[in-house]
Amino acid sequence: MTIPGLLIALGYEAIFRAPISEIFPGLYQTVEASIEERLADMEKNLQHSTTKGRKASSIAANSNGFGSVEAQSRSQLPHASQDL
């Protein structure tokens, strides 16, 4: 399967008036699962980390920001199962 570039995918969204996640639901689910897995690994690594000082603060700040962005994104993205 060929994965379209971002500009092509956004073009499809404009043409078909449907979110990219609905046009490519399988790809969306694959990306979503991958991100969930990476977030879980990152959280686990941070819980077991012995890093202290500036580096720990930086890691914690990035972790919190990434989680917040992920949560916001998930709440704003329509799912393939939702009606238009």
C-alpha cells in the first residue's frame, strides 16, 4: 500500500469533504496504536528513570506536553465509526 503525502491527503480531505482519518481509517488506526504504544513506553521509562536535575525536568516537561497534545488531538479527531 502506498501512503500519500500530507499535501495529497489534505487534498483528498478537501475534495471528499471528509477527515483524513475517515478516508484512511486503517492507516489512522495503525498510527493511533503506534502512538499509544510509544506513550506507554515513554511513561514506563520515565517511571523507572533515575535521571535527576535539569535533564529530569526537561524529560518531565516534554512528557507532560506530549501527553497533553495527544489528549487534545484525540478529543478533536473524528473516528471512522462516527457519522458525518
